[in-house]
Amino acid sequence: MYFPASTKPSLAGEDLGIWAPVEHQRVISLLTMGLGVLYHREKAIPLEPLPETMLDEGKASQVPDVSLRDNEAAQTPVIIEVCHTNGLKGDLRKVIQLIDEDIYGIREGFIYDYRTGKWQRYCFGDGGLTTESSFSVVLNLDLNQFL
């Protein structure tokens, strides 16, 4: 989740504000629900969708809006960030950094701007360049179908 500077969690014990407007949470819910049916009920995808889940349970870590986790390998091959236009640059930076660092096994990252309805996709090895796409090669499906 992107935290504007004014609401970023503080380590000094100050008030921890969370930026989570209804539209933002609605998109996370729709993605998690649609992907959850494919994973839990239909067994059509191998990755479990989890909302707002830490990437590393052993220590403080980044928390993508939606993680698609391979429970057997204990990795997260796909992440999704949901934002509005003002938060797009920060979320793009976060996704690119998480993928390029290659710590959590992330191979694909998506950023969805709910104000414009546009998707950006970034893959491991893309050298910092995103493409406008909602199609996941890892899952072999279009994520936009759930919105």
C-alpha cells in the first residue's frame, strides 16, 4: 500500500494512519474474491490470493495490496498494487524495486490506477520499463476481468 508522507506509519509510536479509501479497498476486495474463487473453489490457478499480506513473515517487510503466493515454495510470484493517479509513481517505484531486488521470488507486478482504469505491468528482467497490460503471464489470465 502506498502511504502519502502525511500518513506514513511512524516508528516513534505516533499515530499510525492508514490510507485506505473505499474505492481502493473495493478493488482489492474484487481482485481477491475473483482470484480466490479460481484458487479455492475451481483449483484453476496455483497461487493463493492474499490481501495486504507481509512478504516476509519473519521480519518487517513490504505489504503489497494483493499477493499471489505459492505456498509450497513459500514465495510470492505475483503482486498487485492499487492506487489512484497521485500515488502511481510511488507504487511503480515500489513494484520495480521489489521485483528487481529478487528477494521474494516476485516475477510479475501490477499497478492498477482506479481513477483512470489503467493497468501497468512489470516483470523481472524488464530493466525498469513497464507495459500497459493487465494480463498475467504467470497466471495466464487477464486480471481486469475481476473489476
